[in-house]
Amino acid sequence: MKIYDILKEPLIVNKELESLKNLTKKEIDNIIIDTIKQVGLEQSALSLYPHEFSGGQRQRIAIARALVLKPKFIVADEPVSALDVSIQAQIINLLNELKEKFNLTFLFISHDLSVIKYLSDRVAIMYLGEIVEIGTSDEIFNSPKHPYTEALLSANPGSEKEKIILKGDLPSPTDLPSGCKFHTRCPKVMEICKTVVPVKTEFSKTHCAYCHLY
């Protein structure tokens, strides 16, 4: 499919939406042209195929495909993990610009803590499919409470904190530990952690963690 058709498809498959029901071809064309320009590509890109673009340009096209329906909420799952560092920066800056321009909310999923710190207002830390800590970006990066969060931040390149080495392997998702799922690797483990699931402890209106230490 050419880029024009890739961007047109969401408008066609979602045509039952009230805002799309009576769009003319001219209106569809205008939406597609505006959207490709919003992500920093020229209108001429619409007549080309994906293999004719670089990885960073293809990521811009994927973002355009998400934007074409004018959403309020976008899920971005590892959107820069396969890109060179210089291209990552361009895409991150683009996402930030789009967030401000269109008042978007992103659910940004990533293992890159430096990207999360730069882009996110609020952060949720997950271990084995469960949230272990939630807070503002400042709270998570400057005052982490959960031992797993502390270990993650210590392992981040450029961190000035003493590196915390987690022992043992990640448990299988099909055979999860009892109690706190992190207890098999936690450097601060207590007996209660092995059998009792921790409840939420609030440190502020925006910051909480699930840990028996508190």
C-alpha cells in the first residue's frame, strides 16, 4: 500500500464515527495531506511505498496513521526502541510537540528510563504485569519507594546512584511467586513478603507504592 492508502484506511474502517460519516473525497484528501505535514513529511510522500523511507520516516508515518482520526488518547508501545539514538531524539521531540499542539494524552510504554523522564508527566513502574509504584515523573526519579524502582533507576546509564544488582532470574509468568511477586529477587525481602500480597501505601496524592516496607 502507498502512504496515501495507509493513512486513508483508518478513515474508511471507522466511517461509522459521527465525525467521519459524510466526508467527501476532497475532505479526506485534505485530512491526509494535513496529517502527513504535521509529522514533518512532505505531501509527495503520499505517493510512495513504506520501503522507500528510512526507519525514522516510517515511524513518522505510523504516528500520522494514529493522528489521522484526531484521537485524544494514543498508546505508544516502545515507539523509539528500534531507532538510532539521533532519530530517537527527533521522534521523541515530535511526540512532545504533538502532545502540546493537540492536547493529547500518551500512554508511553518503554524500557528506556531517560526517555520516560523526558516525556512523561506521570510514571507507573511494572513488574511481572503488575504496577508496583505510581507517581509524578519527579517523584519516581527523585524519591523512588519500591525496591524494584530503585534497582531500575540505579541501572540507568548515567545514574549517579550505586548500582543495585538483582539476584536470580525473572520468574515465569505461568508460575508466579506467592505474596509479593518481587520477593524472590528483592534485596530488602522480609518473611511477610513471601506470603502476603502488599497493599497500596500513599506518600502523597500522586505517589503510591505496593510494598511491605511501608
